[in-house]
Amino acid sequence: MDSFSVLGVDPGATAAGTLTAATVSGGRALTSSDAGTDVAVVDATYAASASLAVGGTIDVAGTPFQIVGIVASASSSADTAANVYIPLDVAQKLSGAGDVVSTVYVQAGSSDRIAAIQSALTAALPTATVSSQSDLASTVSGSLASASSLITNLGTWLSIIVLVVAVALAVLFTISGISRRTRELGTLKAIGWSNARVVGQVAGESVVQALIGGVIGVALGLIGALIINIIAPTVSASAGATAGRGPGGGGGRGGGSGFGGQLAQTTTEIALHAPLSLWIVGLALVLAVLGGLIAGVFGGWRAARLSPAEALRAVS
């Protein structure tokens, strides 16, 4: 059985309501003359998946409804609040719940009266949930802030892990290089170089190599950031807002009973941007030099541990 959601709406409500944000892509919308009649408007996404079209019929709770229109969300990446819309009085009759209304949309004459109207409705209906567009905006902002914080924290820890791994690899490569340079270092010790001078030589080479690598890495990073800023890839952030639930539970095709809405999605497109600043570039260079210095110290320590016998064998 193909299940779908059904929402009963006031067919005469054109100023505010579930379908005011939707656009008619085929047929027509519900009108006040449709009250008490078995007609339906179907969401475009569901209509395409169920092969429904204007002029056809859809079975709701055992009653065939004629499809008079197809509607689509104003946002191309979001669905409407339900799959099927029928007149409110018909939905109440089929569900057997009587004159029950779950969601009432109120439109203020001006934006500066929204807060006062919301307070008045809350006082008059203490058990009802009264929300406004500002509440939805706060939900979206809070969700985006949480996502931004999560991404920032994740990026910070990933950067730390990558930095630690890079320094560890630099130390291993430096020590490995010292093992291959035993003859060279042994010769330097044989001609009178002190351990401090050998350590300084190895550390200096490592720092210079790290600085060169840091400059190359910064250049590649700037190019990558510039490409990201030019392309400006986007991600979609969605927040759910209750568009309304009719009496009963979910509907079903071919004899399913009950009526219910689902969450309407408010989708925002966010363009990704890679910030560029001098302190980030400077910090990258400082970390590169610091990593090279650490690797050089370990490499110098390995070079200083060369015994006189190893030095003599190296130059013999």
C-alpha cells in the first residue's frame, strides 16, 4: 500500500496558510467553492513519483478525490508540507474528529504588531503553541551557529592532528637521513667538529628545508583558497517548521484513513568562503619553522650520538 500524507486546509484562505508559499505548477489551487467537495491538490514531487496528474483521481480513506491542481514549493530543494491537500471540512468529516483545527495561521497588518499579537494569542490560548517567523529565523540561526561551531571545532582538531603527524614524519625522515649521512658526519667529527656544531649544522639544514616547504605550502594554500572563493561552492541548510497537522494520523492510498501533515522545510543556500589573512599566513610559516626546528633537534641528537669508533669507521 502506497502511504502518503494528507492535510485538510481552508480552501478560502488565500492570504495566509499552508499553501500560500507554494506555487501552482498545473491545474489550479483550491478555492472557496471547493468546500464540501471531493477535490484535491497534490504536491509536485509526490505526483511525479506516483504518476498522478490533473484530472486524475486519488483514493483517500476509501473516497476517490479528483485532482484539480499540482503545487510545488517555492524552494526547488524543499517539499511542501504534505503530499495531498483536501478541503478542511471534508478532511474533518472523513477523519470523524469533528470540527477540530490543529493549526491556525494569523497574518499581522504590520511587522511591528507581530510581537503584540503573539503575546495576546499566547495569553488567550495558554495550551497552544504560538510561533512567528522570528521564531523560525531563530531556529535557523541557531542551527547554522551549531553547525558552524561543529565545523570549526572539527577543523581545529584535524589541523592539530595533521600538524602532529607532519612533525613526527619530519623527525623520522631527519633521523633516517642522519643514518645515511654517517660518513659525512663522521668526517666532520674526525676533523674536529664538536657535537654542538654538528647539532647546529643538522638543525640549521632542517629549519631551512622547513622554511622552503612552508613557503611552498602557503603558496599552494593561497591558490586553493582563491579557487574556493572564485567558485564559491554552496551547501544547503534546512530547518523544519511545523506546517500543521490535521486530525488523526497518516493517510494511506487505497483505503488508508486519517490525516496528517509533515514538516515543511525552509532551505537556505550558504556559499563557502575560505578566509585569507596575514596572521594565518604568518602562523603557517612559524609552525613550519617550528616543526623543522624540532626535527632538526632530534636529528642533531642522533648525529651527536655518533661514537668516535663509528666516526672512524665512517671515514676509513
